[in-house]
Amino acid sequence: MVEVKAATHDSPKVYDTLSSFANQSDGGVIVFGLDEDNAFAAVGVYDAQALQKVVAEQAKEIEPALAPVFEDAEYQGVVIVGCYVAGLPMGKRPAYRRTAGITKGSFVRVGDQDLHMGAPELYEIEAFRNGVRDDIDVSPASSIEMLSSDFVSKYVLDAKAERPHLSHRSTDEVLALTGAVRRGSPTLAGMLTLSDYPQQAYPNLCVTAVVVAGTEMSQDEHGNRFVDNKRFEGTIGQMVEEALAFVRRNTRTRTVIVDGKREDVPEYPENAVREVIANSLMHRDYGPYSNGTPTRLMLFSDRLECWNPGGIFGGQSVEDLGHVNVQTRNPTLVSILEIQGVAENRHSGIPVIRDEMRKAGLRPPVFADVRGTFTVQLFNEPEPLTKAATDASEKGITREEILAFCSVPRSRHEIADHFGVGTTYMGTRYLNPLVADGKLLQTIPAKPKSKNQRFVTARVER
């Protein structure tokens, strides 16, 4: 992330930006000496040393105190100053201005704005820091009679076969030891996996699914917003299967010949869709600010989107997904689903989604974590470019697409992953020429190869 400040006459107040950058894993960079209102023109700073001293003092007013790293450089004939703010680990957040207090002084970065953290975001941090486990919470509306005897019988048999240490235990012991029941009442995890109707205790823990005719949500001439609109309830396993059937019913298939045999190929790889839906239900936030919110599945003409409350647990970044093992938000729920065969619990979901889309020749999936919500997008368009792209196939990607994607600051890896190419190829073939042409701006121009470098589209005066 990057914030640009002119700072030609004095030192601007950047408390909110210091807080928001510290409250995200990747941190952020404040560039002083560029004028955002004038197409990011290089205007320079009034006094580089004085500016750094003032900003460092502001950083000390943040709790916990921050230690930004500064670097000044000459750029287009003027002096600009870069200020890198490192992201704090989840356990040390929120970073907030001490005089304003946690509620009013904690900020989060959304696009190019610093916004106050909401109650759900503050709760998520507190829950992580204090080890709160919402999946083993017990609702006053739940009772042991709400568990299905058939589901419980099968689950206990599977648990004993799957976990040898449970083989000699009674049904009650298995339910208690695996977290399905706590002090004689079913937990949230137990209700969502073993109840014949979990929604009697948790009415909105369901999946809502809609089909939209175009690429954006709108109304047709008759005032209809959706081509199809369904609500799926039941256990997580049931909701996954019913939502998958909904996608299958509302998407196209094409017939191909493989080894002389006809095969139907779905618009979206079913394994990828299943992982998207299952992950959204397994890893979503079930805390008090979110357990009244359903998971949402949306089918547009060009993409499938799945949205759920709860960002990436533990404060990891989107770029870590599938590459770094992150902590599990709902370990008891995931463990029960593993016994039931609904999930693998091997941190393999994201790699499977990526691999299935690649094998189908489709664009890489897009993951977004914004203000404590997580979205996955699967596109039905062919992958525009590969690492071994030739001049003929390069027509699948344009400078305009890159500039549109970089309307907010993006890292090399984000841009390359989005367009399905290698970072070296993307930099050499596209990013460097766009920077040279003034179409893209670097957030740290003095260090072109910095790992914290971001690229943002230059604004054009109209």
C-alpha cells in the first residue's frame, strides 16, 4: 500500500495512515514530495530532515510505538522522502493513536483511504490475541436433542476409524473429545455438522446464491435483479453439495473428445468450485458480529464470486495463501469436517483451486481480503498469457488491463499472478516500459527493486 503527500511547505499529519499501515501484514509506504492532485507530479519536500523528525514523533504517539524507516532521494530534480511502515503481527494490533483511544484511533486501509476500524475488525484482533474459539461456543438456543441420531451414529463410527485413540470411547466421550458437544450442549461446530437443522439455532448461517444476467448487479426491464435466487440450509456438508449443484445447474458445459470419447467439461472446474464453497464455510468468521451473516455465492456472466465474513485469520496477506501455512480460525469445526470427509485439513484448498483453474486453461483465481471479509473470484475466460508466451499469444494481455488493475497500488507478484505470468517476464515486458512512459508510478522510485515496491497507475489530468 502507498500514500502520497506533497509536503512542500510543512509536515502533514499522518497518524491515521501510520495506524492503518501498521494494522496490515504488508505495512505500507508514505511518499512525501509527490502531488496526488497534480498527476503525482514530483514537487519535493520543504526540508527532508525536519519532515522525518516530525513524522517519527507522530509514530511515537501510536500504541504500540512505531519505528518507520526513512529514505530520501533526488527524483526529477527535487528531493522526495519515502517512509516505510512495517506491518505489526496480529497479536500486537491494533495500532492506534494513543490520545484518541482504540475505538477512535484504530484505522484500516481501504483503497487509498484510511477508515476507522469497525467493531468486527477489532473483535477479530482481540479474539486472535486472546485465543477465543467461536467454533466451540454454545448458543442458548441449542440443545442436545437437536443433533441427528443418524448423523451422530455415522460420525462416531468414522471418528473411531479415523482416530485410533477414540476407538474405545463411548458416543458421549467421542462427541465431547472432538468438540461437537461441550458441557452437555452442542457447540456451534457440532450444530453445523451433526444437527438435522442447524438453522434453528443459527438462522443466518447458510449460503445465499444468486445468478446475475450480466457482469454487474442490476435490474432488468421488469425490475428483476436475479435470474435465479436460492438459499441453502442444513449442515455444512449439505450446503456444499447443494451450492455445487446450483453452480452446475446455472453454468454451461461444453463437449470435447478425449481419446475418442465424448466428455462434458464444466464452465468452472468442479473441484475448484467445491473447494471455494467448502473453504468459505470452514474458515469464515463465526464470531458474535458475523454469525448473523450468510456466505454469499454469486454467478455473473463472466465469473463466479464467493464472499464470506472474516478475513485471512492471523493477519496473513493474500500473497501468503497457498504458500505459507496460516493458522486455522475454526480448528474444531475443521477437524470434525475432516472426520466426515468434507474437508482434508491439509492447507491444500488454495493450491487445488489454483491448479484446477490452470489445468482448465482459465485465468488464475483472484483472492481479496478487504475489511475483514474474504472474496474469491473464478473467471470463465481463458488464461491470457503463460510464462512461455509467444508474440502471437501476447495479444491476450494489454497495457490498458494492467493500468486498470493497478488503479490501486499492486506488488510485482500480485500483478504477475493476476495475469498468469512470471514476475520477471511481467517486469521486463510490461512494468518497466509502463514506468518509463510515465503510465505507472513506483511507490519507492529510489529503490526500483525493493521488495516493498508497488506500482500504481498515474492519474491523468482532464
